Amino acid sequence: MSRSRAASRSRASSGLRRDRIVRSACLGLLTYALGLIPFYFFTPVHASVETLLARPMPTAVRSATPTPSTAQREKNAGAELPSLVDTTPLPVASATPVPTPVPGDSRFAFLLLGYGGGNHQGGYLTDSVMVVIADPNHKTITLLSLPRDAWVPLLFNGKTAAYNKLNTAYAFARDPTLFPDRLDKYGGDHGAGTFAMDTVSNLLGIPVTYYATLDFDGFRQMIDAVGGIDVDVPEGFTLLYPRNDDASVDASWMTVRFQNGLQHMDGERAIEYARARETLANDTSANDLNQGSDFARSQRQRLIIEAFKNRLFQPGGLVHLPQLIGIAGQHVDTNYAVPAMTQFTKLLLDWKDVKIFQTAVTQDNYLEQGTGPSPENTYLLVPSSTDHSWAQIRAFTRRLWNDPATGVAIAATNVVVENDTGVPGVAGHVADDLMQLGYNVGVPITGPLQRQSQFVDQTDGTATLVAKQLDHDLGLDLAMTAAPNVSDTTDAGSNQLVLELGSDDVALKLTVPPDNAAPFSDYGVQNFGQWVPYSPPTPTPVRRYTPPPERPSSKTATPTPAGSGSTEADHPTATPENASPRPTATPIRKKSRHR
């Protein structure tokens, strides 16, 4: 009996320790969420809230004015184009299931959203979307950035898909007049956050159980509350930054410059560092073009998160916690229960040694450009797989969930399968299987005939984890050679890991589990692999009337004797025969440009 009580106490103690770590990670992330900065049309105007847990949903105002159309309401929410509804019924009659946590698994995912707030158009578009995977047992945090321009299905009723950009999910759900047939859980105080959370969970295939949002003004106040942060800028750049948070006030841009090296930043300067992404006209600098990418912006946000963490743990840093909690109460919306201040301080101290990993879903690994429905031809990002489903990305995310270090390496390494077997089609089949397993796979190539398979590393040694995982999935134990021995069809010094398949492995088969729940992003897309902007039709040239030159009269005028009594009618003016009245050209109004 005593043994049973001792075991019970041990399990309870273990559970409490694990809960402390979990809460520590969540609360640390909630505070560090200031790194998620929306980069379009922000406004530092936000109403206060009574509690951190109950931010009320906006109430629809009844008025005598006509009800705006659905497309107009979506436009008011900031959408670039109206949603495209796929009326094709799903294969099953039940609602699409949302991934749920596995009992006994201490890992969890947290959705962090950055938006502008305020009353201007597009104030709740979540232009920064980041999924955080927390592993309390191993004290790791993995940050996965998703692009706001991803073309995704929005399943408000769980059955009918309305396609639009990912950044509209939270904004649409905040408007109770949009998609009124929504599931009950997508209404009420936390309905918008829950819907965004479930949308991302369906895309990635992992359970997302918490969400937190942060607006622009909260970010700036948190940075200033701790006295600013010190950021070691790895690469300087010159980019454009909005002159005003609300484009309806001032839509112009200003130039911001950052030099590499350690720099102290207040809230406003940190915002500029995190948000800047537009390159200057005619700027051909490779570094500036690279820093203008979404992935580079997410890397800068991570630097800000790390700098804020370091500042908080400096001597005297924790004295700012009461002020930070007050700021969060006004600018953070979350479904996570926050403990009392004394608990918060104790839990945050447990988080000092947590290791942070970071990666992103971008055009460099799993996405490609697309052209949206006509007539808007909006810029979109869709999965680059042949069927444009999210199966490959979901497989990658599951790897990130199980092993963040290997998952991050897989996203950054382009695996190229080289067919050295002498049998056509082998590399293509293996490449397709590797894609379904979540690898970042390049176009297969053909090399010289050889018996043994091997890896050729062109990553300067960073692909070791990827090669190890490939060995496991292929059921092989392959040697690794350096880049100089690679065939001339690939470039040394790239991010590629070449898998040279020899004739000994011509019958290689991989086990690929099916993923029938993976959503697709092909509906309504006009072009894949490129964005074709809308081009207005060329106006038909207007022909202006040009009068013909006067022809000289064939008759010579004879002087009229004075007093002959002749009139003007006796000598008519020479005009073209049967001439019509001369038309008057109508002035052409030039169209004014809209900003």
C-alpha cells in the first residue's frame, strides 16, 4: 500500500513539473509574441479589454441602411478579393475533423497571430502567422512561419470550402455577419481565434490547441517598457517602410537603413526592423532583395524575440513584468489561462534554458507562386506539389513535431535524386515518394552508371541530419562524399544533398503512409508557378476628325462691275461637292489615378 502511495505521489510530482514547464513555455511565448509584426496597414488604436481571456467579439450594428453584400463585407475586412466557394460536396457527409492531441503526448502547438487592429479597413488581417511547437520534456520551442498569401480553404461549417488567403481567416471570423452557418465554436469571444487555429491545424496536420494575437501598439509598448532591446544585426539592408500605419491617412513610404552589428532599438525602431520588406525601385542589391523576403523577415523577428528574452533576464529585467502583463491585457487576445503574477515570475525563470528552432514554409522549399481568380488576378502562394495539396507540407510538419532539429534541416536542404541505375524512371519514383514523406525534393537528374548508391553533400556539412533520416527511410546505410565528386549537372556549394542511386538499389521501394485528409489549394487558381498581374485592356484609339485641305476653285473669279446688283448668292464660295457639315471633336477625359 505504501508503495502504491509513493508511486502515486511520484506521478503527481512529475505531472506538476511537466505542467510548470508547459505553462512556462506558453507564457514565455505569449510575452515574446511581440516579435510577430504585421507588415501592412497597421494602426496603433485599440480598445481596452477587461480581461486577457475575454475580448468581446464586435457586435453587428443594426441600421436602416441596406445590408452590404458578402463581397463588400469581405472587402471591408481587408480581403483583396471575394472568397471563391467550392460547391462540390466533400466525399463524407460529416464535418472535416480537426487534428486532436494524442493522450499522453506532452507536446502542443500554439498559433501566434500579428495584426494591426483599429477601425481602418484590413485592421484584423493577420499578416504575421507563426505556429509554435512546444516540447516540455525536451525543453524545445520550434517556430514555423506561414505566409499570409497562402491560398487556403476556409471551412466555417466544416463541409463547404470558401477559398481565400490565409490572412483573412481571423478577420472573417471576427465579423458575425460573414458565413452565418458557421459551427458554434467559431462564434463568441474566442470564435475568431479558434477558427484561425483550426484552419492552420487542418493545413499542417498537427493539433493546434492554443492561440494568441498581438497588435502593433502592444509590440511597441512592450519593447519600450523594458527600456529597449539590443539586436546584433547580421546583415545590413536598405528597404522601404510605411510612413503611416494607416494607408488611408498616408500611403507613402520612407526609406529605412540598418547597418550590421549590435544596435540598441526602441519600440519604433524595432518595428521598422521587423516590418520592412519592400525593396527600393531599381535596387539590384542581392542582400536587399534577400532581406525583402518573408523568410528573412521572420528571421529578423526571431532576433527581436531573442533580444527581448535576453533583456528580460538581465539584472532588474523582471521588475517590468507587472507593466508587461498590463500591456498584454489590452493588446493580446488568447484562449490560454494566465496564472497569477507570482506564478508567472516563477514559471518564466524555468524558461531561460529553452532551445529555440526556426523554419518557414516558403517558395524555397514547399510553395510556388500562383495567379488568383479573374478579374483580380491576385498574387497567391500554393503548394508546389503536382496536385497542389498540403500532403507534403503536413508530412514535413509532423517531422518538425517529432524532431525539430531534423525537421528544420529537411526544410533547408534540397534533396536531388540522381539516377545512376541505367533504368529510366527510377529517380522519378523515388523523388515522388520522398516528397510525400515531407522532404524538400528537387528535379530528378541522370548521372553515369554505377553500382553503389551514395550521398553527395553540397551543403558544407549541414545535411548530416537529413542524410541520417534518409538512410532510415530508405532502409540503407549510404556513404557520404564531398561536393567535388558530384556530377557537373549540379552546382557545388548550394543547399543540395544529392542521392545517387546505383544499380544495386534499382528495386528500391519506400513506405509512404496515405494522407487522405490533406486539403488542396488548386481551386480557382488560373496559373501555377507564376503570377500574372491583371492588365487592363488597351483602350481603342479614338480617331480625331482632320478636315481635308481646301481645293482651289476650277473657275477664275471675274470682277463684278460696280452697281451691277449682284449678290453673294450669284458667286457662291467654292466648297467640296455634297460636303457635310464639319463635325465638332468631343473632348476626351483622361481617367484620374486612384492611389
